[in-house]
Amino acid sequence: MSKPDSWVVVEKIRQAASKTFVTHEDEVLHIPSRDSGRTIKAHCYHSSNRPTQPSPVPVLVNFHGSGYVIPLHGSDDEFALKIQDNTSYTVLDVSYRLAPEHPFPAACKDAEDAVRYVLADPEKYDKNHISVSGFSAGGALALGLCGHVFSQGTFEHVLTFYTLTTF
């Protein structure tokens, strides 16, 4: 059985865009997924400006761009480092499942699970200072979380870059 034409196109795009990103995260987290036996990979960047006393930290949950098909987790490393070095925020740069292997709403569910992970740990993350961000498709995930999944007031800031918002 041959693959559908759309899969062949996706494979060609992935080959053309394939790149190994050098990342500078402080640790790699494996966030529990709603799906049994799965985790969601996140690069964690701890702020250079965090207080010396252990207390909940503000957090920025970021989603990379991908067109929902290109594996670009790690491509936002420079952005995460800027936030890490210039704010008190910890950055979680979250990966998510890609199409066509994982059709909609897989990426949305991973984004939601990542935020629920943060909200479930108020001793580590300051629930009054949770922000979301994303580039391109990741920005659409961030906006979707704000408008449809979580109630108004959940997020302190929303940062999106070159996000498609109309069709």
C-alpha cells in the first residue's frame, strides 16, 4: 500500500527542513500526557534572575512553529534564552505531536496538558504569573488555549509571533 500524496509532500518538507537544533536548556522535562504511557517533552530554562529563596516562579509556556507538520522543537532556543536572561520567568519550551501521523486535535491536547501540568504544581509555578507564547502554529496553539480551553484571567501575558488568525 502506498502512502497518500499528502504524506509524500510532508516527508519532502520534513527532509528539506531537517536540522538539528543546538539547545541550551537547563533540564528536559517529560510532562505527563492525558494518553496513558505518553509524555510530552519540554525544554526548561530557569531564569537567571530568580530569587534565591525557593518560591513559586513565574512561567512562560512556549510552543514552537511547525506548520503542524515540521519537527522544529528547539528552534525557539534563542527566544527562550532571552526570556531566561532578561526576566524572572522560567520558560517551558514544549513539543507537541505533529500531523499527519497525529491528526487534529493531538497538538491542541498536548498544549493543554502542558498548561495543566503547570497549574497542577502551584508550589513550583506561580499560578498568578503564567504566560503562553508561540511562533506560527505554536502561536495558534497559545491563542487557542486562551480563547477556548482556559478561563479568562488564567494567563498573565500572551505573546504570539507571525500567527495565522484568519482563514
